[in-house]
Amino acid sequence: MNLIRLLAMLFLLWMLVRLIRRWLDGRRARLAQQARAEAEQARQVPEMVRCQQCGIHVPMAEAVTDGAGRHFCSPAHREAHGGGRE
Ligand SMILES: [Zn+2]
């Protein structure tokens, strides 16, 4: 009788350990997923460049570049700064 009770206790303990382990795994997976999502979001922030004429920051994709590789917020500011003709 004592042996059966001991086996039942061991079984319950084993089930409990399994449940806790599964819960921890799920939590870890959620945290990893969250970290991945944040990394993805950080990567989507566009690189900002500074206009050499007025100093405003614009996304690289919207910036205008002159022949020397300098960035401007608009063609007008590129012209005002020398227009890359130098
Ligand atoms: Zn500008």
C-alpha cells in the first residue's frame, strides 16, 4: 500500500514537473518571439541623414545626394549648397 502511494506521488510529481517545464518553455518562446519582433521593428526604422544645407534630418530613402555623396532634404537645398558642380 505504501509503495502504491509512493508511486502515485512520484507520478504526480512527474506530471507537475512536466507542466512547469512546458509553461517555462512557452514563456521562453514568447520572450524570444517578442525579442525577434522588436529587432524586426528596429531594423525597419529608416536610416536618417542630415541635410548639409539646413541641418534637418531626413530618411535616407527621401534624401537627395550630390556628386560628393553629401545628403540634402531637397534638390533646392542641393542647388543652394553648390549643386555638386564643384
Ligand atoms: Zn535642407
